[in-house]
Amino acid sequence: MVPVNLMVPSTLRTLGLPVRIGLAALLAVLVTGWGVSVHLAVERSGDEVWSALSPEACRLRTCAPPLERAMHTTMGHHIPDSRERRVVVTWIHHGARMNDYYGEPSGILARRCQTCHGASPQASVRLLTYGDALALSQAPGLGGRDPYHRLRHLHVHLFSLGTVLCLLLLGLAYSRYPRWVVLGFGLSPVVALVLSVGLTLWGCSMPGPLGYVVLWLCEGLVIGAWPVITALVAWDLFAAQPGTDANS
Ligand code: HEC
């Protein structure tokens, strides 16, 4: 038996059937949006689902400069030799200095990338000069050039999720669940969301992995809480009222 004193009567359940079906349809649309957001994150990481959701993938997606990210993800197959990739990434991590550029990195980029990103570049991404490579080696959101504004797009998805989470929180607050469930599943993803937007701007510039690991945890909380909240609200819309006999 479910302990009745932990429950409050659901106001969602008292709504008329057409309204509840409408709300359920809305939930279905939103959960599809959740799937699309996760899919986009995976696709942008160009990898398997689980490795695309790892802390390293989170760093690549959010904190790494476009040149580093592209070499590990969308443009990875153009530079199949992992040693060459390491050379360029090391150059980026050591400050993308001009002197070091005219050693190996410039040769690798010329050989692997300039057929498409040369004088008449594809996707407006030019990798012809040191200046081009430097611009793409700066961190996104910190003055670097990011042709696809992927950072902002990803967080627009997350942000719309968060807005809706707030609405669902309101719905949950009036429903049958105890307050700690409402606060736990409703409020913590919203807090994580706000934190992750801030961390996207400042966390990436923290020394060491702390910034992006916290960012990864926040994103995980938002992504993970979403289906749980949807399931709770969906259940609340259609399940029977608790304790209608003795307790009300
Ligand atoms: C065969 C052509 C081709 C080659 C070779 C190529 N690219 Fe691209 N690149 C593209 C096209 C097309 C796009 C736009 C579509 C996309 O994002 O997949 C693009 C987009 C990009 C972008 C911006 C979008 C993103 O994914 O971040 C970067 C940065 C980039 N390439 C870097 C590189 C680097 C570095 C290399 C060499 C290792 C390289 N490209 C080799 C065709 C190419």
C-alpha cells in the first residue's frame, strides 16, 4: 500500500478529460524535443551515445575551440592519423603560437584541410593562414570564431527545456506528490540549468577539469530529470486519486 499521508490529492487528475489529453499531447511533444536535444548533442560529438555523453565529450562540445572539436568530431575522418591530430591539439593547448605553427601544424592543416578550407572555403571556414588557424583555436564564447554558434544553439535547447521544467514544477506542486519529490525533481534541474549556462561562460576558463566536469554533471541532471518528471506528470494525469475513501 502507498502511504496515504505522503500524498496530497491531485489537482491535475480533477481536470476534464479533454484538458488532460491535451496536456498529455504537450508532454509527448516536449519529450520528443528532449530526444532531439540529446540527438543533437550526440550528432555534434560524432560518436556513440555513451561516449558522446562523457565528460570529455562535454568538454569538446562546450569548451574546446572549434578547430580542436572539429578534428575530434565532424572533421575527424579527414585527419585519420591520431599522431597528426595530437600534434595540432598540442599546438592549440600550448597557446597556438606563431613560431610553433610553422613547424608541423601548418603542414598537417595544409595537407588535410585546405582542399576544402583553402582559398574558396567550404562552410566559410578558411584554414589558409596562421591567422585563420589562430581564430579557430580560441575558445568559444571567449572571443573565438565559432561558425555554427553551436554553443548558443545547444543551450537554447537546454534553456527551453528548463523553462518548461519550471511550468511542470508548478503542475507538480499542485499534484499528489510530496514536497521533497517536487523540489528534488522539479527544482534541482532548474538550478542545474542556470548553473550550466553560467558555467558555459566561466567554467571553461577554469584551470583543470573542474569547470567542465561540473558542467557535465549539471547537463546530466537536466537531461536525466527530464524523462522522470515527464513520467511523474503523465502518471498524475491519469492514475486514480489516493486514499479517496478514508482520508478525504
Ligand atoms: C572534403 C572536404 C573537407 C575537408 C577535407 C575538411 N573539411 Fe571541414 N568542413 C567541410 C564542410 C562541408 C563543412 C560544413 C559542414 C559540416 O559542419 O560538416 C566543414 C566544416 C568545418 C568546420 C566548422 C564546423 C564544425 O564542425 O565545427 C571546421 C572548424 C572545419 N570544417 C575544420 C576542418 C579541419 C580542421 C579539417 C582538416 C583536418 C577539415 N575541416 C577538413 C568540408 C571539409
